[in-house]
Amino acid sequence: MSGGSKKGSVIFSGFRALGLYSNHLSHVVRYHKKHQEFYVVTAVGKCFHTYNVKKLGIVAVSNALPEDIAYLAADRMLVFVAHGARVTAFAKNKEVVHTYTGHGADVHLLLPFGDHVISVDRDNTVIIWDVDSEEEYLQITFDKATFEVSAIMHPSTYLNKILLGSIQGGLQLWNIKSDKLLYSFNGWGSGVTVLQQTPAVDVVGVGLTSGQIVIHNIKYDESLMKFQQDWGPVTAISFRTDGHPVMAAGSPLGHIGLWDLEDKKLIVQMRDAHSTAIAGLSFLHAEPLLITNGADNAIRVWIFDAPGGDGRLLRCRMGHSAPPTKIQHHGQNGQHILSAGQDGTLQSFSTVHERFNKSLGHGSINKKKSKKKGLKYDALKLPAITTFASETARQSDWDGIIACHRGYVTATTWNYQKTSMGAHKLEPERFGKNRALNVHATAVDISSCGNFVVIALSSGHIDVYNMQSGFHRGHYGLDKAHDGPVRGVAVDGLNQLTISVGADKLLKVWKFKSKELVHTAVLSASPAASLLHRDSGMLAISLDDFTINILDMETRRVVRKFCGHRGQVNAMTFSPDGRWLITAAMDCTIRTWDLPTGCLVDCFLVDSSVISVSMSPTGDFLASAHVDSLGIYLWSNNTLCSMVSLRPLPSDYEPSVVTLPGSCPVEDEDGEEEDTPSEEMIEYVSPEQLDERLVTLSLLPDSRWKNLLHLDIIKKRNKPKEPPKVAKAAPFFIPTVAGLVPQFAASEGNSAEDQSKVVNFGVLAQKSSFYVKLEEAWISNSYASPVQLLKEMGPSAIDTELRGLAPDVGGPVEVMQSFLRMVGSMLDSKRDFDLAQAYLALFLKLHLRIISQEPELMEEAQKVSEKLKETWTNMQTLFNQSLCLLAYTKSALL
């Protein structure tokens, strides 16, 4: 595996999951005393969500666990979660604070019990744990043949006692402090599924697998009343505590029965409260609110404020109850994702907040009849949507979504603003009532103006309809557009052309209005799907041989071919600018192809195959839907907020697995291999000179060299108006020598009294560092050191150094020759070209008279002049060529 493959995705990083609200586990209701608010906690795969009941807004998402949650329980402070053979305690609805290990089998029941928590595993072992110390307080083992624990509860006011229910039907009351069985209840000949405390002390509600609900007094071992449900085993029980003697009981069919405990009769049936079994139901304390959840991925809050005792839906959060088949962003702001699921519904999920979610409902054959009878009759249900197209241009005037259904020739329209199924069912008249059952719609597209839809069929026909009226507006081809099923159809952004690809390996381009065929191309393999990026005119075609072709609509030629997937390409999406094509296939990879370079720039693996992808129109998120997963996963685009170096990936690149957002990352055992050199590849350090033939400027600021010729004017302007005053006290800071590189001044060893007042001319004639370096360079012919020294000096220091080279100050002519050679070496190396010009200009200004009098200096200056002329002539030629080309480009009529 290559070093970079450990990194996962360079472009995308997991952000969050949408549309996940509940699974088959019962919810838990918590009350926050300080906030005076109820919260509901639901399990979703490997983590749990916390919502406030007031608005059903998500409050917290817990850190993910390595395994799916098997049971959920909570007390005032902590949330307890069973996963595998472990029990984990979470604080603040998010952080793991305790882990309890010791079970030999999977834990399936939990009960918080004061300072302890009780857990039951599949081997029928009950363990009582001390919450804070994580130590085992007590262990009780039961014989599976006689008493297999299936329910557990703490009877109110019964100190240190728990009540256990069994699959065999019996109940046992235990004192866990003394580890004694206090009493055994014979049961009712049917397994116990639920134990629930009633508002009355000593009285317990018992739900059985037979559908019977028994209200039993455990103090006297007497059954007070019995109710019978015909919907299968009782899944949940709850009692109202707001003054109404009502009990609610859940069933596996999704129905809820409401029973009057005074009159001992059924008040009302809340049928189809959920489309799957009722996982949990809870009446809020002293409030007429019932919270339910189920495996249909829904949380619902019901309010009982109407006469007759029936509950009406107050608010809900629901996602797909079956995995999505296609997702697509709706609108240009990137905040809404349309999703069609295998459950037959079309839903809209908001990336901003759950309250903006919409459910457009389930497709029905006859909308009016289904409203009267209810959509629970399978005869009225439309099958799941396989593909759809949406447009916002005229959605406020008429329907803006067109959808195909599995196995159906009829395409349906949907209205996003009304959040319902639309007015039209579009079906060609050619089949009539005797249509072949095997003909179905395969692909759809809607024009950018929102007025027309194009529907392709498995018979090879392509039809055009008006979206407002639903009228048929023609078809492509004399009879059929293709000889086999049409796999993809698209309309360009200006309603000029329609592009279709068929199983007959043909790509056809039609005039949208006249339906005339203008171009046909033969593909190398049978196409699976097509996708058009309207702004750039690029058409992506996925083929059955797992390759992808990119066709340019302008030239009508295949401009790119991408291969690398090892499975059927399920989904494709373009980035908003049309630069990237992101593809997902059955090989569980998500690949990003760069169209201008024709290279694969990013690739990563996910745990399950991607069924659909959609890139946000704003480019900030990639949304993905996966096989056997109910949610939509968002991946943030790293290139928007940081510099990402995109390198072409080799053909043998082995991608690494990236965990889905909201799930627990797999710990890597090879800790040493995590430090990959991929970050070093991203940082590019430019060399000082790209090529020896290129003239290179210095990176010094202009202030270092630009004003060297005007220093006398600057000094005159900056001359102080009055002399500086002497400091009264000693300076606090250590004195430094003036210059760009800070240096401390040498300490004076002698005191003021010992200093001689006779001027020492030897000190005045002391050579500077630059002077010494020039003398050394005259002998060694290496001028790098003096150049580096000059680059570290300021303009005043450079002026002083160059004035000190004159012979009348006491220096030989060779030092001035050495300076001219230094400038010559800078011109030869073509480095620091601007500095060489500035230093030479100042040198000539200061010493021109001396140079003209000394033949050695004249000869050296002549050499430098020739080098300068040669370099400048080459540069001027290049400048002139560039300026000429630029002027032509600006003025030419293209």
C-alpha cells in the first residue's frame, strides 16, 4: 500500500448524517430539572440522539460506539447503553464516562437503580454494578429452562427490590441487597414482554406475548384487570399521569390501544401510528402528551386534547423506513436534499435544521380514493421511485418534480411547495389499456425552464410532456428513439438539444423542439446511465464495462475516458464548476476525477456500497446514500477552507476505508504507520532560482535597495530640527548596534576617567566586515559571502560601506576592483538582478571620478558594462515579444 493511501480522502471529510431518528429500540424520556424540560433519547445504530420534546429539535449526538446499541436506559445523570457484552455510561448525552465489562454474552436489558445499574445478558446472568467504581456488586444466574429473564423493573417504593419477568411467564421479586428471592408469581401462561409501574403503588402493568395486558397487584398477588389485544405481543405500555385513568399499549403492527382503567374498556384505537412495530411509548409526567417511536425511523408526539380520548399528531421527526434509492439537491442554495426511498416515499431533508424537513408522502394510483380509504391498502400504493428530476424555476406555479416508479410505465409529478403528489400522471397513449406489463419508465429529465419533461421508456420510446398541462408534446424518432431500453436522457440548459443513450450502444443528439436527429455516436459498451452538466456542456456516461466516458456537447466528441472502478457505477455527480466528476460504484469506492487533467485525484473506500451521490450546488457538501442504510451522509469539501494539494493518483492506488459520518472510527493497530509523508508532499518550497538561464530577482523588500541613489535627499528631509538630548539616567535596555540584524554593542571595559583624550587614528582606519570579505573574495574569486552581507544591511549601512571603498579613505584600488567583479558575478549567475543594478548605480555615483582615473578600474567596469548590455538586450527582446502578443490578443477580433 502506498504511503498516501493511509490518509483516506484528501478532498472530503465526514461531517454528519441526516434522516436518522429511531430504530427498533425503545426510547428513553429524561427530565432536566434546571431547564424544566423533557428530553427524549433514541438509539440510531452505533450512537444515540437526544431531542427536546418541546420542538423535537436535536440537542446532542453521542460519540459513536464500535458496535450497534442493543438497549438504552437512563437516570437523572447518565445514559446507559448496552452494546455487545459491554455496558457504557454517557454523561452530558455525549461523552463516555464509565464502561462495565464482565458479561460473557450480549447484554439485552438494563435498569438504572440509584447508585447501581443492573444488566441482563443472553446467558441469563444478572449483574448489579456500582456506577462510580465500575465494580461488580452482585451476580445472579438463572436457569434458562425454567426462568429466562425477558423484562425487568423496580416497583415504586419497594426498597432494594427488583421485579423480573420471564419468557416462561413467571415473575420473581428479588431483594438485591440481601441477594434473596422474596416471592415468585406463577404468571398467566404466556411470556412476559413488558413490565411497567402504574401510577398506583404496588400495582404493575404486565404485557404478554399473547397480547394480553394484566394489571396486577404484587403486594397481594392479585390481578385487578385484564385486557386483550388482537395485534400480537404487547411491545410497550405507558400510563397517563395527568388525571385521566388511561393506559396505552403498543403492538407489532404499529397500532396503539388506549384503555380506560376505571371502566375497564377500550376507548380508542390509534391505528397505523407507525408503519412498523411500536418500539416504545411514554406519557409525559402530568401532561397529555404521548411520545412514540418505531423501527420506521420516526419519533412522534401525540396530544390528547380532543373529546373522545383520541390522540392527534402534534409533531414528528421521520426519515425513510427503507433505504433511499436516489438523492439529489433541490434548488441552488444547497440546503435541501430530495430523497426517494424504497418505502415509496419522497422526502426532503434540510442540511440546516430538522424543522425544515418535508415529506412529500407516498405515491398513490388514485389520490382521492386513497384519501378516503387510507393508503394502507396495497392496491392503491405506487411502488418505490427509481429515479426523479427536479427544477425550481416554476415550482411556485405548477409541479416541479417528475419521478419514475419501479416497473411502472406511468411517471408521476410532485409539488415541492405543497409537499404532496402532483396533478399529473404522465403516460403515452400508444400502449392504451392493453399495454405490455414489462414496459416501464427508465429515465426522466426536466428542462431548466421548468415547462417540459422528457420521459424515456424501457421500450426505446422517448416522450415529451408539458409540465403545466400534462399534455403530450411529441416523441423522438419515427417510432422509437432506440432499439432497446433507454438508459439515460438529458436536456441542455437552453432547450436546444436532447441527448439520449440506449442499451443499443448508441448515443443520439436530437433537436429539442423539432425532434430531429442531428448526431449519432457509437459507444464502446452498453451504457448504464448518463449525467449532463448543463453549464459546461459535459455529458458523463457510465458504461457496463465499469468505465466512464465524458462527451463534450460542443464538439460532440468523447474528450475523457476514466477507468478504475471494479464494479457497476451506481451514481455520478459533477462539482458546481464542472471541474470534478465524483463517481460511486459497487466496489464501495467514491472516486473524484479531475476533468481538465483527466486524472483521478481522490479515492476512498466506505463500509457499504454507495447507491446515490449528489454534490451541493454551492460545492460545500457531498451527500451520499448507501445500501442498507436509512440515512443520508454529508461529507464536507476540504478545499473550500484549506489548501489541498491534488496529485494524480497512480493506477495501482489502494484506497483506505473511511468510516461514515456519525460512526466510530476503527482504531489502527499500526500506530507508527500513521505518520505518513503525505503532508510533506503538499508543502512545496520554491528554489531560489528555477533555472540558471532565468533572470531572478531578489526577495528583499523595495525599501532595501530602491532608495540607495536618493539617500542624501532622504537624510536632508529627515534632519532633526534640534539636537538630541542626553539621557539623564542609564538606559534600561542593553544598547544595540544600528542595523537590520540586531547586535548588542560591545561593553566598554575602561571607565570614563581612564579614557585617553588623544585621538587614535588606528581606530578610524579599522576595516569593516564587508571590506574584509571583499579582500578575501579578491583572492578566492568567490563572492557569495560579501553579497550575503550586503543583503543583510540597510540602505544607510550600504551607503557607508560603499563610501569606505574609496582610495582617499585609505583603501587600495584592488578592493574597488573586487566590488566590480562581485557585481559581474551577480550578473553571471542571473540572481538578485535588481540588487546588482542598485549597488552598481550607487557605486558609480560615488566613485565615477576615481574609476575614470584608474585604468584597472576602467577595464573592470567595461567588462561589467558588456555583461549588463547582453543581459538587458535578451530581456528587452522577451518583453517586446510578450507586449506584442498581448496587444494582438486584446485587439484581434476572435
